[in-house]
Amino acid sequence: MPNETKTTGNAVMLMISWIVVGVPLIWGVYKTLMKLPVLFH
Amino acid sequence: MGFFDREQTVAGPGFSRWLVPPAALAVHLSIGQAYAFSVFKIPLTRAIGITKSVPNDWTQPELAWIFSLAIFFLGASAAVFGRWVERVGPRKTMATAALCFGGGFILSAFGVWWHQLWVIYLGYGVIGGCGLGLGYISPVSTLVKWFPDRPGMATGMAIMGFGGGAFIGSNLSLNLMDYFKSPTTTGVAQSFVALGIIYFCYMMFGSLIVRVPPEDWKPAGYQPATTSHGLITTENVTVDCAWRTPQFWLLWIVLCFNVTAGIGILEQASPMIQEMFPGKVLAAAAGGFVALLSLFNMGGRFLWSSFSDYIGRKPVYVIYLLLGAILYCLIPVAGRSGSVIFFVAVCAVILSMYGGGFATIPAYLKDLFGAMQVGAIHGRLLTAWSVAGILGPVLVNYIREYLKNRGVTGVDLYAPTMYLMAGLLVIGLICNLSVRPVADRFYARNRREILKPGASHA
């Protein structure tokens, strides 16, 4: 197969995929960050 | 040809390679739950008594074996099934990992209902552990092939997910147990069922969207090197040859000691900060300290590994090991200075490099052995993690107990362990500096023959 030089992809699928993994990760990090203030109190 | 076969996952024209990191993250964010398994420990010790432990309830040492078994089977399955993973491709591997990990949770739920600990050992420890190992290595070689221009960033992103999965896993598990608990149940079994279903679906999502690049695909504008330079080879080494090279064992020691040292901090983070700063840091603040270390552990995986794409793998490990050794020696100094901020900053940088060590190793292996079977080679190298998982806590706990029994307190209780960890990192540094390009005789000659099942790779 000849080399591809461009990968445009399906923008909607790309967005959905990143939201599916990004939102839980951000939620987990946020909940953890909420535990930090007590350290520097 | 089935839906899960490698041939069905070859990307068509127009496929964006940026869909592959979310697939990898879906798997790693799920299996990262393993780091959060400790949230079930106390409720499991009250499986019968519900509000407090009663004589027939499980004890903490009995329950500790669940996590130990899971980590052991993570390393063992990654080492044993690495070649199979390379042969069948990422979709089938991720689906198998989803079945094992999700199924392990469901089986463990029955173990709680029947109050049979061996069922949990088998469910979460053995079957779930195999899911961890398969899931951990499943996206590595695919990512390296999609991102030949930035392998450190790509694998760092996935392995960062393993660190991030702990944050999701701990909070999700606590919420589920709160939801399911009642006067007659701790809610652990029901939470296991829910987690099994959630993680199975989440990992299957990764399995469905993952694709492998067509043969000889390359990113737009990327010109691969035509000749090997420095440690970066243009050749390939099979997994069976790779582990006969000195380079494999040098990196095995590097990873083992880097992880051992990091666990030395993680294992004792909470009691250490409280005992080094008596009266200044209480239990709640120590919990915040552990959370901060986990964040640096996760962030370091992505940042350090991405940084290695610019400065090279060997130099970045020189930083981990040399700076790490210096910082370990500074921990007692920080303790004696009475500065909590100084102490926290030193530990945070150390933990970022602990995570970085995990995340950069696949790219280091790709540089030395080529991309062809890097997932399988990585799988075998993960046995270093299994060894470190035992070595680190054993060293740290025995030294601490020995000193405590001799009446030692405060900073002096931890100083010898920190110096020992610094020593291990210096040995790792020497091993890293000894890494040279792989000798020509180890290079594979015929790639198609090698990928055939049962082919000889001698």
C-alpha cells in the first residue's frame, strides 16, 4: 500500500472519543484536587 | 475472518491517528483502577459484621493478597502473552482484557456474596490480573507504529491513563459503595458487579475504535531515518532474541530499581510525612500529600515521556536516576529542616520521575529493538515491575520496623531507607550509561515469517 501523507479522520468520532475518555479523567483529577487544600492548611 | 481479527482493524484512508490514544486511554483508565483497590479493604473486613469486623470476617493481611496476586499476574500475563498480543492485534487483546477484567470483578462479587476469599483471589487476583497485563501492553506497539515521530508522547499518554485510572476508580468505587450500602450489606458485592459492567463496556469502546496502520504507513511530512544512529535502530529484534541481549537486562534493572525506589516513597508517604513533621502534619493532611503524589505520578508519565522525544531516551533516564538519587538524599535534609513545602516538593518531583520511568520505557525499547514486537518485549520487561512490587515494600517495611524496634524515631527512621534507594538509583544509572546499540546478530531478517504463529525466531 502506498504511504498515506494525510489523516483527516472523522471529526465527530474524534471529538466523541476524546470526550468519553477526557470527562472521567477530569472528574477524577478534580475530586483528587479537592483533597489537596488540607495539606497546605 | 472475524470482527476482532487484526486484518479487520487495518485503518482505511482518512483515518485519524488521534483516535488511537483515546482507545488506549479507555483501556488504561479502566485497569488503573487496580491502584485504587485499597478503598475496598476496610469494607471487605466487615463483609459479615457490616458496621464492624466480627471473628469470621476477613483480615487485612488476607485481603492484601488480592492486590499482590493481581500485580503478579499483571507481570506474568504481559510476559507470557506478549507474542500472542503482537500476533492477534490490539482489538482482540483489548476485548480479552475487558472480559478478564470485567469478569474478574463479577466473579469477585460472588466471592463476597458466598464469603469465599479464594473466589476473590481467583476473580480479581488471577483473572483480573491477566486482564491488567493484557490491557497494559495491548496498545503499546500500535501507538508506537501510529506515532513513529513521537513515540514517547504516544505511549506516555496511554500509560498516564493507568495513573489517572486510580483517581476515577477510587472516587467511583466510593460513590458506588455509598449508593449500595444498607443495614444488611456493605455494598461491596453490588459495586463489584457495577464496576465489572462499567469497565467491560469502557474497555470494549477502546477495542472497537482502535485501528492498526496499514503496512508502511507514515505520518504526513515524516521522513523515517534510513540508517541507524546512536541507540535508535531502523532494524527489528524479535521478542525471543531481545531478552537474550544485555540491553534488555540493563533496562530491566533500570526499571526495577526506579520502581523500587518510587514505591519506597509511595508505600510510606502517609506515615512518613506525619512522623517527620510530628504535630505539624496530621492524618487528613497526609491524605492530601498522597493525593498530590498521585497527581505528580500521573502527570510525570505524560510530560517526562514527551520530553524524551526531544532529548532522547538515555539522557532522560540519566535525569530520572541521577536527579532522583540526589533528591532521595535530600529527603532527610528536608525533614530535619522542618520545611513541609521543601519536603513535599522533593517527593513530588521524585514521583513524577517514577511515573516517567514507566512511561518512557516502551519508547526506549522501540529505539533499541524496533517497533515490530515492542509490545511483547515491553511485556517481558514488566516482570521487573512484579519484582519491584515485592522488593520495594519489603525493603522499606523491614528497615523501618528494625529501626523502630531499636527506638529510632522521626527523620532517622526513614533516612537509611532513602539512602538505600539513592544507592539503587545509582546502580540503575550505571546500567543506563552502559546501554549500547544492539549487536547486528540479533536483528530479524524476515518480518513476515516472524509474525507466523509457531515460527522459529532463533
